[in-house]
Amino acid sequence: MTAGAGGHKLRTVNLSVFYHRTQALHGISAAFGERLITAIIGPSGCGKTTLLRCLNRMNDHLPGFRLTGEVLLDGQSIYRPGTDLRRLRTVVGMVFQRPNPFPLSVFANVAYGPRVHGVSDRMELWATVERALREVGLWEEMRRRLDRPAPDLPLGQQQLVCLARLLAVRPEVILLDEPCSALDPLATLRIEDLMRRLKCRYTVIIVTHSMRQAARVSDRTIFMLDGRLIEEGPTAAIFTSPRDRRTEDYITGKLG
Amino acid sequence: MRDERPVEMLLGLVALSTTTALVLIAVFIFIEGVPVIARVGPAQFLLGRRWAPDAGSFGIFNMLAGTVWVTVGALCLGVPLGLACAIFLSEVAPRPLARMLKPALELLAAIPSVVYGFMGVVVLVPLVRTTLGGPGFSVLAASAVLAVMILPTITSITYDSLRAVPDSYREGSLALGAGRWQTIAMVLMPAARPGILAGVILGTGRALGETMAVLMVAGNALRAPTSPLDPVRTLTANIALEMGYAQGEHRQALLATGLVLFVVIMAANSVALALSSRRAGEGG
Ligand SMILES: Nc1ncnc2c1ncn2[C@@H]1O[C@H](COP(=O)(O)OP(=O)(O)O)[C@@H](O)[C@H]1O
Ligand SMILES: [Mg+2]
């Protein structure tokens, strides 16, 4: 098994999740390598979003949510009592399926994270906003339009602003939940390009319903079905020589 | 299919007659009120400090000031309280509790204003007198009663605006490591601002127009107040107090006072309407 440059950044150990009585995840044990892109694929409703949101505890407040097993970040359980949720979420950040910029200016959106964490110095905020927008490749387009309301931008740029907003808090892990499903093909390409550049510095985990996207961008792929992890491995291996029948069926389009 | 035309016609008739009534009232107040203002002079009418109907002096400044004092006081007490209630119901309270409390709060709006006035006289006025001094009948008492009366309006509209803020904003903020209060202050309140402003302005309109409860607790002295503990007479209270016996020019001057109120409240409501329709436009 090939781990990333620095081994495993995140691991789930026998993770099961319940919403009230219904079980959404069944004993998932998966590892996410540092500075790699791991794709989670599987048919709709198989638990991809649920798994992803367990990794920064965004499920905690959902009604009836219950979890057994472990999630380890750098070897430390993130569900142990006394975990600082605010710190956890700056280390493990998330971009959502539908772009959700706040109804504020582009600048205020990107500066939001640092502000929330106590940065109030104008110069420092400007520097952070510029760095984050450069990182997502939006700086040249946006430098003269930083005071525009972010929700007025085209969806593709909105999603990039959301990514910049996340990078501004300097996360180590980036969770992406079908980040391109609301975008046109061009904006999708742009995000995929960006992901390949981001992986030098971040651990990236992307949920996608598009197998071609998984094949294009990811280093490793996890295939899920009905809340279970069916197969996990290097992306090339999963797509060319799957070991499990169900993986093969899904990849060849006979399933979901 | 049943013929629905009679129902439609009936509803149309109702709509038509209410609008007509509003227009007629406006026309009546204008026709009756404008001549006095013209005769006294608008500046003298609005800024004159002497209200002596028997001597033919019609300056409403003291009462205008009274209305402003009482209304501003009501907003100072009612807006923070209303926002706090709305934030609690929308963002803190468990959903079932909120669903129980909100209608109860809205029921406050259905209590006749004379009951509020009564409670004010029995509880609030003595309380102000014994703890803070003065006659008790005061700006403070009137503002406090009004604050309770506008609370349902402000709370209910702010609550609805907060509920209309998509959950994706809440999640986006929490996912960046923001706390719940930071999310409320920095994302949710700005997102709900047009609606909140509309609620505050509607509350202001209600406070400006409220008569009976204010009249019962304000003391009604014909002086511009200099402290929150001074008794005060508002424009509405003045009309209610004097209309019963006023004749001739006095009566017209009271109607002119009504005209001033009418214009102010209509303006406030138009602004509120513009704000809330802008919000609806943004939601699309
Ligand atoms: N908040 C929730 N409450 C109850 N059940 C949920 C909730 N979210 C997801 N589920 C259920 O959990 C299962 C997995 O959902 P999800 O993780 O969203 O799948 P995916 O992202 O792969 O489409 C589905 O059966 C879904 O109905
Ligand atoms: Mg999903």
C-alpha cells in the first residue's frame, strides 16, 4: 500500500453512523494519505456525504446523529471529549456541493475566517485575502472587484471564492463534497486543475458522482455501496482492474 | 366545475371598498387639516410651542417632541429585546419550543391596547414613581408599555427573516471554525438585515400611532419633556383627549395633527414595504 508523502493524515476506524434508527455507515475503515487526492465514489445515497462530514464533525448537530468507531487526525481521535471543534475545523476545512458564499463582498467572504479567528489588522487581512485568491487563481480577475457581493458572481467563481475563503484559514485537509456538480464543464476543469496544484500542500478528499472526475484527478479511490466500503486502492487499479464484482459493475455503469 | 365568479366578485368588492375607505380617509384628513396648517403656517404649526385652542394658538411642537421621545424610548427598549427574542427562538431554542413560543408571542399583538395601558397604570407607573421618582406617569412608563406592544411585530418579522436565511450560510460559517454567536452576528444578522429593518419600521409605525395605552400612562402634560421621568403628551393622546369637545378651528387643528401622523406613518410603512420586497427579490 502506498501512503502519501507523510503517511496517513486521516483515518477512520470501524466507523458506523446512525441517523435515529437507520444506519448510514457500516464499520468503515479507511485511510487518507497526506498530500494525496482521495476520491470517494459510489451511487447516490451510499453515504459519501455522511462519511465526509464525519471528518470535521459537521454531522454533530444533525437530528438523531450517532457515531461509533474512531476518526483519527494525525493519530488523535477527533471525537474524544474536549476536542476543540473550532480548531478542528480550521485544520479540516470543507467546501460544499452548492457554492455558498455569504451575502457579503468577495473581500469579506475571504477575510471571514481570519476575522473569526481574531485577525483584525487591515494589512494582515489584505495580505491573507490576496494570498488566498492567488492560490485559487482568482486574484487577477477579482482584484478590482473585491467589493462586489460574492453571490452575484457566476457559480464557478463563487465556488472558487468559497475555496479561497477556506484556504484563508490555512487548513491542512480539504474536504470537497461534489464541488463541481453545480458547475459548467469549464468551471469544472478549472477546479480540477486547481486540485492538482493544491495537493502539493494539502490533503484533499473529494466526493464525486463522476467517475471520470475521480479518474482524472485522484490518486486513490474509495468505492462505497449502501454505507459500506467495498474497495479501496490506487485510482488506476480501481478503474482498470477492480477486485470486487460490485466495483466493476458500478464502474462499467451496470449499477446506480 | 362550480362557477366561482360570485366569490371573485365578492372578494373584489371587499378589496375595492377597503382601498376606497383608505383613500376617503386620506382625502378627508387632507381637506379638513390643510387649511389650518396653511393659515397658521407650516413652520409655526409644527414648531410652535404654544397649544392654546381657546386663544387660537396651534403649535404642536411640545406634542411632536413628546411623540418623538416616547417612540425613540420604545425603540431603545423594544428593538434589543425583540432581536434577542427572535435570535433565541430562531437560533438557540429547540425547534419544538420555538414552534410553541412564537404563536404565544404573536398573541401579545391581539391584546387590546387598553389592557396594556391598564397594566401600565397598575404596575409600571407606581414602580417608576417609587424606584426612580417623579410622578410615575412619564416618558419612561409610556415607552416601556409601547416596547412590550411592538415586541411581537419586531420579534416575529426578525424571526421570519432569520429562518429565511439558508442553512448553507450557517454550515459554511461553522465549517470555517466560527462559533455560533460569531455566525449570528457576522453572517445571519447581515443576511437578514432588510427584513429586520422592515420589522423595526413597522414597529415604529405602531408606536407612533398607538394612543390609548400611551394616554393612560404618559401623564399628558402639555410640556416638552426634558427627562424620561417627565410626563408627556403625544400627538395621538392630544387628539383623543380633545376631539370630544373640540369645535371649529380647534377641531380642524386636531385633524391637521392627524394629517402629520398620517404622513409620517405612511412614509414609515412605505419604507418597510420597499425593504421587504427588496428582500423577496434577493431571495430568488
Ligand atoms: N440528516 C439526515 N437524517 C437522516 N438520514 C440521513 C441524513 N443525511 C443522510 N441521511 C441518509 O443517510 C444515507 C446516506 O446519505 P448521504 O451521506 O447523503 O449519501 P450520498 O452523499 O452518498 O448521496 C441516505 O440513505 C440518506 O437518506
Ligand atoms: Mg452527497
